[in-house]
Amino acid sequence: MPAFLSRIFGGGAARKAAASGFSYVPLSEDGPMARAVPGAIVRTPGAGPPWIVVDHSIQSVVVARWPGRLWEAEVVETAPEQPREGAGYTRALAVRIGRELPVAMLFGPHGEDVVRVIEAAASIEVAQAAELAARSSAPAREAFSRAWRGWLAKVAPDSIHLDSDHTSTLAVHAAGTRSPIGAGFTVLDTVLMERAHTLVGDAAFIADDDGELFPAEPWDGALQALLDAAMALGAPALASDADRAILIEAWEHCFTGR
């Protein structure tokens, strides 16, 4: 299951650089940001990590755990260690909280539709996963890959991944973001795998010769069907009418009764 996700890490120090942007806080967070409210100044308990991360662009926000809340945030005091210049985020010791924003903004202009797919994955049952897997099709996988290539042709025409087979691709680092729906595909993958483990434990996964874990059936097929739906709903302009119908067929049958 290829996923070409690039992250930039680095070092350095900056104490007084002003920055503002966005901070995503999982609902499971038990640190200082769990107490964030508009207008408050939130501080870490010390100068060391974990720091508060403020992404300069909503497209670069990393959603490590779902669900969560999305805040506007202004850096009041920067951390002593900062990422490499151009990394797209600032590590902070203190931030001023602005407005709370809809988390659907993380997934683009059709983010609410992507959230519907993610929430369905979070509550899916084994029988639904099996039905999705049974309806996942080679034409849908091909349409998914075409949509990825169409997006890359627009935002990064010189990408080395442009002509790749993007079946099951979750992220490609390009143009300051990672997919046509931001973090949507990676969040969907994480949420479905967590649900699968909750329902059937280790039986949800298989290991390759190197010990790397991959989803077993029906979870692998279900994941692809949900990725297809998220592409069709979250980035409709990237697919023809015919491709959108193919991408969404399994989703509509299992979750809308069509």
C-alpha cells in the first residue's frame, strides 16, 4: 500500500519570530491545548518537548489522531528548537488561541463530505467492511489512480510520482500539501485500521517478510472503497462523471442504500 508522504524535520533556534496559523488538537489530548478556549494564552509546562505546533498553512496540518478540534493560533513565545526553514510550522512554548474552525476545513472545500466518510469508517461493522470489500473493483482503483495523476499534473507536473500507479496512495508531498483532500486519506486509513483492530484485534492485519503490517481482508478492500468514495466526494473536479460513479458505487450501496 504505497504512500509517498514527506515530512521535513530540522533544528535551529528562534525565540522571537512571530507566527500565526493553525493548531489541531485531538480530543484525546491531555496536555495544555486540551484547555484551549478563544482568547486564552496556552503555555507548555517547560521549555522542552512536547511543544505546541502551529502550522502556517491549513494544508500542512498533521492529524495524528481523530477526532479533534482546529484552532487559529498565534505564537506568543517560540520554542528553543525549531524545524528547518521552510518546514511550514513553528514550535511554540505559548500561543494565543483565536477562533475555533470547522475540522472539515482540513480536507478542502468539500471537507464535510470527507468527514462523513471518516465517521462512517470510525463506526463501521465487520459485515459492512466485508460488503465494501466485495464491491471494491479494479475499475474503481484505476479511477482513483487517474484522479491522483490528474491532481499531480495540476499542482506538481514535474513530480517523479506523476506516472505512478496510485492505487491505495494516501499522500504525496506536493505544492505544500499531501493530497487532493489534504490529510483526508491518511486520517481515513488511521481511523479504519483503529476500528478494525477494535473489532477483530490482530486478525485485521498481515505481516510481510520484513514484519511490516498491512490490512488483511476485508479491511484492505474496505479501505480502498472508502478511499475511492473520499476522492469522489472530496475532489469531484478530478474525476469525470463516469469515474465518479465508479468511485462511489460501493459507498452508495453500503451507506446510502442506492
